[in-house]
Amino acid sequence: MYFPKVLILNQPFNNVSGGGITLSNLFKGWQKDHLAVACLGTLLNEKTRLDICDQYYQLGEKEHIWKFPLSLMKRKYPSGPIKINKEKKKVQTIQKSPLRVKLLKEYINPALNWMGVADWASTIQLSAELKEWLDEYNPDVIYAQAQRREAIIFCSLVQRYLNKPMVFHMMDDWLEVLPEYGLFGRYWYKIVDHEFREMLSTCTRHFSISEPMAEVYHKRYGYSFSTYHNPIELDFWSKSQRKNYEFGDAIRILYAGRMGLGIESSLETMAKCLEEINKETSNSIELVLQVGQKPDWINKYNCVSHRGFVPYEELPNRFSEADILFLPYDFTPSANAFIKYSMPTKASEYMICGTPVLIFAPEDTALVAYAKAYQWAQVVTKNEVQALKESLLELINRKSLRESISKAAITIAEERHDAVKVRKQFREELTELVKKKNQLKPS
């Protein structure tokens, strides 16, 4: 089987971020020496996976240049191939000053965003060392993700230097949020939008994370986008697949994932909903938050408990053990613009587990459209306790509904998100680019 040599830009392999998980699942099984990653040092840590790829170039102080006076405050990462702790088989990370991290996270970075100068504060360039590394690796094709301006610029610089076919994969519609960022948000939006369109023009293929994104981006940017959402290992995720749709005396609703102000608000709406239901009925319903840090507001509710992150290998069991899997979105306008065309990484993971899924998200999101089109989840689109309460009670009181949406979810996951099928299509698309490139070479 042929595997092109792929250079991946701006996203390391990991089991933590949506981009890293999707990347890992798309490239799993690839020839290891045919994969290499170039990304910022801030993205590389002990969670970076080395089992799929162990060739990483860290963009450091020779490539990522901070402007004065931020150059005095921002951490300087060394440039070059990463060092690997052979004993622990993990990326060797540099020690960070807690005070510096606190200042940057709580004061400096928010100030840069408020002033709207975050996109001005640093630039990216190809150093002599990076060019030498790129030449030595000599990829057949470039695969790129980007979540900010400097990442877009980096994609264009690398593609023009190597002159190799490039595929760009969009995860979130983050550009549409830029006008709301700070005093100069609209000014920077025009600049970044122009640079993004220029970068897209250098790509041979364009990938989206959802079909609605592909449709909108075709109209907005004029390119056809293939859709690649997070594929799943059916054997791994269905090993403890739920088959019983009865509920016991106590009902557990599980949320597993990231936290943010908007998500926390939606989770607290569910907490309020459960408080009312538990008071009014004989039900005993608990919301379990499988998240990193316990939110402060949890203590106000008897129906909410906290569970820290669990190892990735345990997730199928945890998802199948729950009675309902909760998938909430942020309802704020800025967040809605950001995630409108996104698809949560865990959506396909939730679907295959056989546990009924309850979605709480704005009507115009790709997630809601997908769930309604294939009827694989119970959906609530009004950001109201009463609406959530009515929909949840329907799910609790109707076993037939739980069974029908769960079986539909399993079917769709098997048909559309099977990693074996998706990887084959993905590899064939990248291989085709190399074949076309070779055909164009002068004989």
C-alpha cells in the first residue's frame, strides 16, 4: 500500500484537542517515517503523540518573532526538531514559570485581544534551519490546519517554498469572529480574510469539518470542499456498546469535554432543569461532569457531580455506562459564529456507543442540522430551562424514542464515520495529488 510523505502544519497529534484527535484518527496506520509535523512550541507538550509520528519541528524564536515590548515578556522556544524523552517516550518540555503563565493568561493576552492587536504582535518566517529540515524531509504533499493569522501565513510560506500540493482542513469558522475582537477587529478581519483567501488559492484540495461548512465555503470562497469529520475505530468504540434502553431508579446524564463560559452556562441550565424535575417527580437524575476542573457553581446544585478526565482508553465504557450523553453548545452570538459550521469531535464517538444523545444547541448549527437530518439525537434549540426540561422528560418517559435515536446513531456512525472507510478515502485523495503532481513534471 502506498503512503505519500506528508508534512503536517500547525497541528500535532494528540488525544486532547479536536484538531489533534481528528488528525490522529485520519493518519493512524500511516507509515511513520512518512509523517512529519511543523508547529509552534506552545502546541507541543507531554500529550503530543509519538506513536503515530515522531518527526516534529518546533517553531521557536528563529521562526516565531514577537514584536517589542512583547519580545521581552513572551517565552522564547528553541527552534528545531523536538527532543524526546526516550525513557518516558514523551516530548521533552521546558519548565514554565507559573508567574509568567498567570500574567500572560490573565492580563497580557486578554489586553492584546481587547485592544485588537493580537494579530499584529507577532510574525512568522522560514529560518535557514527550518528550510534545511524541510529540504531534508522533502514531502510529497502538505496537509494543514490553521486557527489564527500567523498559522495562515506559515501555510503560504511553506507551500511557496516547497512548491508541493497542499491540502487545507478547516475545523471552525474562526475568521467570522474576528470583527468582534477588540478595537481593531474589523480592520484585522479584512487583512486576515485577504490572507486566508490567498492561502486557499495555493491549495490543491480543500477539506471542511462538516457538510454545511462545505456548502457555505463553496459559496464564500469559490472552492469545492471535501468533508472529513473525526472518524472512529468501530471495534474500539463499540466494544461496550449499550444494548439496554431501560432506566433504573437513578438516571445519570454525562457531559465529557472542554469547558468555557458559554458551555458552562449551558451546563448550568441543565442543572437548573434537573433540580426542577427532581423536586417535581420521583426521578433521581444526576448530571456528571467529566471535565478537567470542577466549576465553582457546582456546589449550588445537589444533582451535579464532578469527575476528572479519564484515560482515552476508558471513554467507550464511560459513555456506554451513562444513561444519556449530553452535548451542549454555547448560545452566545460570538460563540455561535465560531462553532456554527463545526462538528464536535465527540459527536461520532457518542453516536457509536449506543447511549441516547441529547443535543442542546442553536438551531442554525451544523450539529443540529446533522442530528435532525438523520434523527440520531434528541434536539433542543431554545436556550430555556423549560424547553430543555420538556425534551428531557420526553426522552426519559419514552423508551421507544431512546431506542430509535440510539439505533439510528449507531447506523449513521457505522456508515459515515468508520475509520477504515474514511482513512481509505482520505489516503486516496492525498495519493491522487501526488500522482497528478508527478504527471505534470517534465519528462
